[in-house]
Amino acid sequence: MLRLDIITVLPEMLETPLNCSILKRAQEKGLVQIHLHNLRDYSTDKRHRRVDDYPFGGQAGMVLQCEPVDRAIASLKRQRAYDEVIYTSPDGETFNQSVANQLSMGENLIILCGRYKGVDYRIREHLITREISIGDYVLTGGELAAAVIADAIVRIIPGAVGDEQSALSDSFQDRLLAPPVYTRPADYKGWKVPDVLLSGHEANIREWELRQAVERTERLRPDLL
Ligand code: ADE
């Protein structure tokens, strides 16, 4: 079973997104365990539970200190071995379906969420094994990135999505965008569903879907081909 340990100064930012719908069900079914750890619990500053300090060099902003992060990671590593210690940061490798597929095959993963100006660079040099960005834009912290990564990883665990075929036929899973989908009614205000989908002819339907997928990928995301 996959286990995700997420270290953050804002666990409340992750509680709801990681406990709804498919992610909630996957945890209830025992397909994944997701544990949130408040970095402040690892502060040695009992009074203010401080975990950040001013950067050397005089720049603006605050930096997460080595000690609480080291203590949090060490405490987890004492309990089990981890495949990766991931740090969410805009300067990491760009997250995509292939990275999600790789990570979902792991057993134990730590995700450290960046905040403020980031974490003391020595943590990245000595403890982090993989740095991941969810895109070329800057968020207020790594929590939403961690939620995106966790969501993408968990939904492809076999059994997480009700219809097994469904997660495999997504856009990107085969480097093609998904074909259009329709549901009842077949005619809404004169807006019609393509005839082939109503034909009941399985082979023609699959062929139409593949042609649509290729045509949409060529037109919208030629870089994927
Ligand atoms: N933290 C801030 N921006 C981020 C991004 N784009 N990806 C991952 N972590 C981040």
C-alpha cells in the first residue's frame, strides 16, 4: 500500500482536498494512507513553535530553518524507509502524468511543502531526493502543489477509480487528449450527439474515438505527439 507523509506549516490547507471524493474513498478502501504533519510540531522553540528565520544576505522574506525540517524527516525515516523525499518548488522538474505514474508505484513518499522564500538550501542538498514544480507560476506555498501531486498519484492506483478502465483512458495516459464525451438526452435544444455514438456499433465507436483523440491532440497539443 502507498503511504504519503506530507510535511507542512499549513495542514489545514490540505485536509479538505485530500479527504473528499476519490481520495477519501481510496483511503477508506486501504489503497493509500495520507498523513499530514505540522512542521511546527518539530520546532525546538516550545513557546512560539517558530520554524522560519531571516535569510543570510539580507533579502526580503523568510526561510524555513534546517532543524525542524531535519527533525520531521528524521522522525519519519526512523519508522520506515522512503522511496523519495520530495520538495515542492517552482524550480523543480515539471510534474506530468509520467512522473505521477512513477510515484504511484512507490511504497512510502515524503512531500515537504515549501513556504515563504523556501527552505534552507542545505535541506535540498542533503535530504531532498526529488524537486517537483506543478508549472511555471509561483504559488504562495507548496501545499496546493502537494495536493495536486497527491490527487494525480492516488487516482491511478488500481481500484481507486470505480471503473478501472476510466483512469487508463484519461487524457495523457496514452499521450493523447481524451475524445469528447456526451450523455442523455441525445438531442438537447437541437444540439445533437454524433450519430456513431448512438449506433451501437462497437468497432466504429472505438475508431471514431481514436480519430477524435488524434485530431484534438494535433490541433490543441501538437507537442504531445
Ligand atoms: N511552490 C510555489 N510555487 C510552486 C509551483 N509552481 N510548483 C510547486 N511548488 C510551488
